[in-house]
Amino acid sequence: MIKSLQNIGLLAHVDAGKTSITENILFLSQHTKQLGSVDKGNTVTDSMRVEKDRGISVRAAHTAILLNNHKINLIDTPGHVDLFYDC
Ligand SMILES: Nc1nc2c(ncn2[C@@H]2O[C@H](COP(=O)(O)OP(=O)(O)OP(=O)(O)O)[C@@H](O)[C@H]2O)c(=O)[nH]1
Ligand SMILES: [Mg+2]
């Protein structure tokens, strides 16, 4: 049974590390078996072809973790301002 639900949006300037920290949260909470890298194009939230090729987030991506029955939604947003307004 889920005890609580929190929604966390990661918002910061371009290349601040939003996608990298999301990837680390997933890995360190044991929701993924390998730590992906933006530079290798294998993160969970930069899943579009254009995101992998360019190493930038193009659209907001949702993922979630469950810790001791507390669910935390993570929204990894793009930092490029022209893309941010498309979220
Ligand atoms: N030195 C250093 N580089 C980092 C760190 N976190 C991320 N990077 C690098 O910074 C670059 C951008 O990281 P991202 O995680 O894509 O940053 P982002 O905020 O999601 O970028 P956008 O979504 O495009 O705005 C990549 O080359 C990462 O390897 C960090 O803690 N230290
Ligand atoms: Mg990103």
C-alpha cells in the first residue's frame, strides 16, 4: 500500500545535470541495474533518438521510484528555454 505520493520536478538551466541526477536517483534507489550516462545516450529519461544523439533533453520525461511504500514521481524537464515552453 502506498503511504504517500510526492511529485518532484527537476528544473534548472541547460546542462545543470537534471537528467544525470534523475539517472543517479534511479540507480542509487536500485530501480535500475546500471547507471546510464547522458554522454553515452543511455539514460532512462532522455529516451528519444534526438535526445540520445544531441545529449540534451527535448521534452519533459516522467519516471518514479518507490521507497518504503512512499512513491516519488520525478519529472525531468528540458533546460533549453525554447523546449521548456513545450512541456
Ligand atoms: N562535472 C560534472 N559534469 C556533470 C555533472 N552532472 C552532469 N554533468 C555533465 O553535464 C552535461 C549535461 O548533463 P545533463 O544531465 O544532460 O544536464 P541537463 O540539465 O539534464 O541538461 P538539459 O536537459 O539539456 O538542460 C553532461 O555532459 C554530463 O555528463 C556533475 O555533477 N559534474
Ligand atoms: Mg536533461
